[in-house]
Amino acid sequence: MDLPIVYHPDYVAPLPEGHRFPMAKFWLLYELLLKDGVAYDNQFHIPTVPQQELIELVHTNSYVNAYCQGTLDAKAQRRIGLPWSPALANRTCVAVGGTILTASLALQYGLACNTAGGTHHAFPSYGSGFCIFNDLAIATRVLQKLNLVQKVLIIDLDVHQGDGTAFIFQGDDSVFTFSMHCDVNFPGTKQKSDLDVPLPIGMEDDDYLQTLAKYLPDLLSQVKPDIVLYDAGVDPHIADKLGKLALTDTGIFRRDMQVLTTCVAGGYPVACVIGGGYADNLKDLVYRHSLVIRAATGVMSSKHI
Ligand SMILES: [Zn+2]
């Protein structure tokens, strides 16, 4: 079975010239996967825009309406950090649909990847840090509502703490939130995940991978999730503009392999999202984002799942 990958051309919404969020990366990632023979056209699944009531399993009706209609006040808009447009509103919703689809595919096939997603700074009533709706939280709630899963583990290895996700699931025993992030980085005020592992500035590959190995196997056997949602942000990379850790390409790939092989060996399905990544050199950045899909492809073929 080939790895199911989720992509929609609408993942790219035009932003003003010079905006620091590199949105073209989503399309370039799709192109790179095809060009490098990592994936073939028939592996791609196209998501749809979810019904608003699904988004409202996590977010307040007033926030969803205001965002989708472009009537958020200027302060709330600034906190998101992306200028509103109808195309961006559509892109936001279709990317949430992408993570929902990826999670369903992971349940079906054992492993699946979205070429977007990981908007973990979004809270129920507001967005923040380039994150508008929390796709990880919405996909969790949708699968639970459909009785497809009960227990969910969210592994968030983006360099920034998954504060929105932690807040949303605080006190909810059905969802375990694990965030390993650089301590001295956005968000300034951290929330409390079920397990937070704050890392010092400048941590390199081996220390990072050893830290992850210290927690991950026990976490899986303790939580025994019906599905793992994995935020494979590449902003812990040494060249990332917003990072502050010092992982190499090899380190990121080894990290992704470590997560995927540990989960799959335990029989836990994994839905991956690409998470954050910020660089002026888009080619290098897109290659980094492709690492989780390369890792997942390898795991899928070696395990015959
Ligand atoms: Zn990040």
C-alpha cells in the first residue's frame, strides 16, 4: 500500500508581497514529492471544506463567523498575523478538512500525511501566531464524534509550544497532549500540556533524539491511543528563522523516523501534519518539510501496513 498524502491546490492563498509566512511552500512541497519520485499522483487525496458545525466542535460560533466573514476586529486580526482575504479564509477551512481527511486515512491505512496543518496556536475564541483554526483539535473532535476513536495522543514536535491545543484539551482525559519545544520561544505565556518537555536554546541532533527517546515509548504504552496526531514542524532546524534549536536535515529525518517507527511498531495509526517552518530559502525549507513524508513512505513500505 502506498502512503496516502493529502493536498489541495487551495492550500496556497496569495499573501501580500514580502509577507514572512512562506505560503508557496505548500505547492512547492507537492511538486517536490512528485519530482523526486517520493509520491505519485494517485497517492494524493483531495480534502473538502468541512461543515462549520465541525469547526465549532472546537471554536466558538462567534469567532468562526467573524473570521469566515472577515469581520474580526483589527486587534484579533493582528494576533493571527496573516491579512484576511476570502482566499485565506477558504484556505484555512480546506486545510482543516485536510487534517480531518488525513486522520481518517490513517485509521484506514495505518499512516497518512497532510501537506499542511499543525495550526496549534489557535484557541477556541481567537487565533494567534499564523494559526486560525486548530486542525489537530478539530480532527480529534470529529473522529471522536463519529465514534472512530476514543483516545487520542497529540505529539507536537514543532519548535513552538502547542499552546492552543494544550488549552483546548486541558482536563480532558480522552486526549493526551505532548509538546516538546524550545523553552525560550513563542508563545511567551505557555499553557500546560499533559506532558511538556521544554528544551534549551541550541540543542543539537543527538541530545534532541535522546530526549525524545526517553519519553516516547513510555508515553505510547501509558496512553494507548486509538490514533496519534503528529505535528512534524521543521522549525527546530538550525537554519530556521523562528527556531532557536539546532537540528540538521538528518536530525529532522531521524526524529520523524523515530516517531513513526515507534508508533507503527506498537500498532498505533499516525496522521502527520507538516507544522511550522520559516526560511528565506524556500527550496531548503520545502525539502525539510518533505522529510516527514519521505520517512512515512519508508515506514509504510518496510512494515507492509
Ligand atoms: Zn512553530
